[in-house]
Amino acid sequence: MEKNEGTKTMDNDLYEAAVKGDSAILANAAVRGDECTETKANLIHIAVRHERYDFIETTLGKFPHLVCQRNSDDNTPFHIAAEMGNTRILDLLVNCYNKAALEGLAPWREKNLEGNTPLHVALIHAKLQLANNLVMIDPELTG
């Protein structure tokens, strides 16, 4: 998985839509899915941080590859979900990843710049239910 290189800078309207969960903006033909903030956060990173389930679901329906992209800290959306502790969003991300049959290391096994996987992030932030769900998804995470 790579950082979002060669991407388009996200405008304020698109950023605000991700924060507020306004999926209507995705109907705009100008939205390509490769837009990022200065910290390389994509639409999914932002929506996960603000726990906008419906927006995440709609966006991943159009741009499933976003589920694996990294921001400038090498965090995938799974790292952000682990920090937030939202198990419903974690399940959505896992289902999208599995449905899209994307190649490479599973995003819940990826390490960020600090060397932490989403499991580590969940434990650091005391999100024990999410940590447990990650282990249920991939029991080898504890090995």
C-alpha cells in the first residue's frame, strides 16, 4: 500500500462534506476519489475520524481502493477506526476490503510510521472491543 502520490488537493467543500457525512457531493463528476488533504488524508480517513458511516459506505462503493490508502503518518483508515474505537465502521472497512479483493498485505496488518498496526492503535487508545474484533478477524495478529 502506498501513500497518495500524485493526488489532487481536496477543496474545502469536499472536506466539509466528508466531515458532515454529506454524500450528495459524490454525485459531482469532478469528484475523482483521489483528493487528499495536506496530510494525505483521503475522504475515508476524514469520514472515519468523524464517524460518518453512511458517507464511508457510499464513498467506498465508488472508490473501494481508498480503504487501503495511507496518509502522511502511514495510517490507513483502519488505524483511524482503531483510534476511534468504532466497531461498526471497522466491520464496514473489512467488508469493503474483502469485497474489493484488493491485493497486498491486509490493511489491519499494516504498520504506520510509529510501527503500530491498527491492533496496537486500538490498545494504545484503550479501545478493547475494537481490538478484540481485530483479533477475531485475524487471530494471527497476536502471534
